Amino acid sequence: MNELIGTLSDGTPVHRWTLERAGVRVRILSYGGIVQDVEVPDRDGRTGNVVLGFDGLDGYLTHPEPFLGALIGRYANRIGGARFTLDGTEHVLAPNDGPNSLHGGERGFDKRVWDVTEVAHGLRLSLVAEDGEEGFPGRLEVTVTYTLDERGALRIAYEAVTDAPTHVNLTNHTYWNLAGSGAAGGHELRVAASRYTPSGPDLIPAGGPVDVSGTRYDFREARKAGGGYDDNFVLDKGVTAAPEEVAELYDPASGRVLTVATTEPGIQVYTADHIGEPFEPGAGIALETQHFPDSPNRPEFPSTVLRPGEVFRSETVYGFSVR
């Protein structure tokens, strides 16, 4: 189902699509490719929304900074100093997080209206980022496909091609609250990561990955998520051709379980401590599957370089169940 929900200041219309399958309902906006809500049943069969979002378009336009439910690019997470050198050429980006570039710059993919076409049990969203946008080289053609599979899992498949060497790191920035309200710090979190990348106060990695053993970053066994996290976890599986399960979030009160499977080598866990009004700190947990922050300046990290003739591909699957 497709409905007009508003227009931007330049008159561009924004539509919302509703997907339903296997007891799961998902609403997606053409603006930012935003996942507006995800409705799933609890252990007693009561259906509720388990993501943070606004009722209408104005909320997203007025409060863009949390990136609620949005598609993020051309580079998810931070690039230190808002610059990188690729093939001997330095590229200066738009600094929008102190001196650093965050989530693609001032006008990332979260603030674009995507072209949307319907596919079987889902939607295909596409846009073009022109050469030089936000300082990134190359004309980038991006396609993101949202589908609900036969089990009601939400699958997000990303593809991109470029006409010049560039860096690409795409993700979705949905915040999960499986209780449907209140704080999410009491959710139990498990992450299949034996290492994480420590960072400085600007959240740029400081040194290489370190062992989580004996630290507050050890989520290899499920425990309460708590708060105070905005960190990249190095997934044990690395980059894979097909999605593999890497994380689980469980709300004991409702019985809802969220599983995360991905092809990506990292997952940024953000406990929304600084989300700001109208939400309370800790109201949701973002589980952003992606490559590592500042990879363009860290040759020892998995590469985010995309070259002409190559196809960037990534897939993440969010599964729902009860316990």
C-alpha cells in the first residue's frame, strides 16, 4: 500500500509504503528510506511497534540528527578529519561532526528522497550520488531492497556501482525497543564479537581492535545491554558472502526476540544515550551493520574501496520471534 504523507519545502512529495507478511507489518518512507515502524507480536500475541519513529514527516524534518530508521551513506559512521587519500589524491569531505565527517555529511542519504518501485513482498529504492557530493569522488548509483520473507524477517539488500574509485559503507539506522516503550537498557544483548575498536572522545578508532575479555564490551554471552555504548564491534565471522547471525536482542518483559544476520564485518552498537528530545536517553538500541569507522584512513581495516566495474553488495536480515 502506498500513500502520500507530505511534501518537502521544494514541493517534492514523500510517500509511505506498508509491507505485511507472516504477522509482521513494516512502514517505509521514500524520504531517507526510513523504516518508520515495525509491528510484531509479543509472547501473548499482542502486536506493537518495536522501533523509534515519528508519526508524520514533520518529525523527521525537525529532528534529523538521530537518523531514526534511515538509510545511511555514502559512508556510514565517521571519517576522521573529514578527509582521506585514495590513489594518491586527497579528498576533503563535509565536516558535520566536529572536525569529522559523519554518516555521509551534511546531506547524506538519510535526507534524500529515494525513487521507489514495488517488488515481490517488498520495495526497491534507488538514488544517484553525483561525483563530488559531500566531497566524495565518483558518481555512485545505489539500490536498496527491503523485503519481508516467508518468516516475516526484514531483509535489507544493498548494491552500488561507481564510475570512479570511491569509498562506500552503507547501513540502516533503526533504533529498536522490543518493549514498545520505556527504556531499552534492560534488553538482553548478545554479539558474536571477540574484539572491538576502542575510540577517543571523538569516536574515531584509537589503535587496532582489542580483546573484549574482562571488559564491559564482552557480549559473547547474553546480558543486559545497559547504556554508554556507541562502539564498533569486530564480528568474529568477518566479511561473508551470505548473511550469518551475529547478534540477538531479547526483551524479557514482552518475550520479543530480534536476531541480526549480516554479511558485514562490524556492528555499531549505540544505546541512544544522546538521542535528545522528544525521546528519552536510552529509549532504543541501534544495531548498525557496517564496515569499521574511519576505514578510509586505516588500511589495516577491511577495505571500503569501490572501483569502476565492481559491485558493492551487502545484506542484513532482522528476524523476529518470541520466547
